[in-house]
Amino acid sequence: MSDVTRLAQVFADAHASNELIVLPTVWDTWSAKMASDAGFKGLTVGSHPVADAIGSSDGENMDFQDYLAVVKRIVDSVDLPVSADVESGYGLEPAELIQRLLEVGAVGANIEDVVHSEGKRVRERQEHADYIAAARQAADEAGVAFVINGRTDAVKLGTDVFSDPLAEAAERIKLMEQAGARSVYPVGLSTADQVRQLAEAVSVPLNVTADPVKGHGAGDLPALSSLGVRRVSFGPLWQKWLAGVSADALAKWVR
């Protein structure tokens, strides 16, 4: 646990530093080592790219123990803080979720508000905040400065679910910050105005998903920084780009 404690504090300090951090989203030891060798200071493990890599599918369809085994191999392959995407928690109580993540060496987690195992039910605002608060309490009781990245899909779900998705996302990230999230992740932001509004709604880092080649709809890394973004991850986009490049190259060898 001592190494977990050390790396968690490093990760928490990075989030509190007011500097923008880029956390490549990896899916195996190969991608983790590549990102580490490139000089990044931390990694995220994405449920979507891991599911694709092991022949499963996203949406909590993996066996959680299988997923944790991948996370552990990644953690063991690098000396960097590693955060794992756990979707809505795979049906686990927050304390058990945190315990199992700490056991494999993860020092952070994305926790989202869409419960895939319940027909993609969207947690109520306070319900999701309460889940995060319980996870925060469990980590604190373990003595680990665990970084919870509170995710909401309000913008992504759009007006089919919420009358004002951006306002809904703002209220949700505020509650998640109050509950103990050390960063917040309103997925689906595509414009500079959206990013600016939500970055201003909280004091913890705002996470956006960027394409490692194309960047983000709100601009490149300096532009995102100027808008108040303090955390960037890739989601499944790095893996998808590699897949496209590989497909084009391999096609030339098919007879």
C-alpha cells in the first residue's frame, strides 16, 4: 500500500497544482509503456479500449475481475500514477469499489452517472454525488489521496433526457466537487463556450476528451488551457486512430 499511497499523493498534488495535466488513455502494457516513455506523468485506463482489446464491449459488459487484471498489469508495468475508468461502478458499493481498485494499485477512477447494468438509467444528481462521497470516504479511511474523476453524461445525452443539458452538467459537476471529486468530467463538450462555462463552474480540474491527432473542438492544448481546462484524456480515440492507421497500412498487403 505504501507505493499506492505515494503515487496517489503525487497524482492528487498534480490535480491541485493548477497546471494542465495530460493523461493518455491506455489499454494494455504496450500502450502504457509507450505513453510512459513519451514522458507523460500519469495514465488513465479506458474501459472502452480495454473492452475492445480483450474481445468484450463497453458498458460494464466486461467481467470486472478481468478488467482489474488488465489494470494491475498496467500499474505494474510503469512507475506512474494510474487511474481506471470504472463506468458507474459495476454494481459495487463504493467502499468495495475503492478497496478493489487500491488492491490492484490504481490511484484514481472515473465514476459516471449512467448505470449500464440498469438499462442505462441515469442517476439523479444527488444520488450520484452521494455515491462519489461514499467512495471519497472509503479512500480517506484507507489513508490514500485517491483522485475521483466525477463524470456526467448530461451533455452527451442531450435534450432527449435534459431540457438544458449544459446547465444540468454544471449542477452535477458542482455537486460532485462538493462530494469530494478531485476532478470532474462532463463528457460531450465540443465548443469553446461550453468548455469555458463548465470550467468556471468548479474549482477542481475540468477533464475533456481530446483526439491525440486532431485535438478538441475547442482548440489545441494552449487553447484548452486558456479556457480553464486542467485535465485532458484521450478516451478511446488514441486506440481508434492507431486502428485506422494500421488498417490503411495493412490493406496494401492484402492480395
